[in-house]
Amino acid sequence: MSAPTRELALAERAMNHLTHVVDSLVATDLDRPTPCPDWTVRELLAHVAGTAAALADFARTGRRQLPDKLVPLADPTREAVASIAGTRAALLDDSGDPDVVRGAAGDVAIEFTTHAWDLVPGQAIPEDLATDVLALVSPLMNDELRQEFFAAQADVGPGATASDKLVAFLGRDPAQPTNWK
């Protein structure tokens, strides 16, 4: 892509944030529960790696096929970071259809920002990233999508941060980060 789109720039910020979060994890974190029901950090990293590979394939081929099961990872943090790097390469490959790449980049921004929070619940998402991802996802959300992937929007007070607003919009309770769909 010769000129970065809003979605590509946002995806790059989300990939950087998620990579930073994954790099901050230590071995004792891997078996800790996450807000994702029945998923430990280790399993969520497997989901991230599988989703990253699927979104890279989507950017290259236009086929959106998310993995239907988790594939265990021998080295979860290293493999998740490698998958994120593969997604970055796919998004930056000039041979892809620009509209497909833009769609994949939007998916990357939403998915990666969300799961960065899920890996370390309660740790705020950078405010500018949260604001921009919320602006991207808000017009895309409908009842069908919410029922398939998210819980009902949580309530936050009027003084909520952008991070808390995004987390709440995506069905997570920023005050109780382990209580969501």
C-alpha cells in the first residue's frame, strides 16, 4: 500500500500495543485465567496466534476464515508475537486488494486491541488507541455481531476513560474484568 489508510495506521498501533502486552507476560502468567470464559492466558495467546494467521490470510486472499479451535503453542508468547509480525507483513504487502486489506486492518485493530486488554485485564488501553478503535467499531456493531462475539454493553460512568468506554462497549466490565461473555 503506497499510502497508509486510517485502518492500516490503526492496525499498526494495535499490533504494537498487543506486542508490548505479550512481551510483558512472564511464564507464571500463562496459566492465569482471563476474562474469556474457560481460557487461560496460554489459551488466549493460542487464539491470538490463530486469529493473527487467519487475518493475514484474509488480507492476502480475501477469504475470512477464523479458526474454529485452539492449536496449543509450544512457546505461546514467542509464537503469538511471530503471528502478529506475520499479520503486519500481510497488511503491508502491496499485492493485496486495497479494500480487502483495509477490511482486514480494521479487524486487526479491533481484535488485537480487545485481546491486549483481555491478556492483562484492568490495564488501560492507551487512550488515543481506545478512542480510535471505538470510533471504528461503533458503526460496525449490530445485534447479530454482538450476540456472536460479545456480551451486552456494560455501563460506565460519565467520567469513564476511553479505554473503559471501549472495553464496556465490547461487553466487558472494566470494573470487574473477569465478568463477561
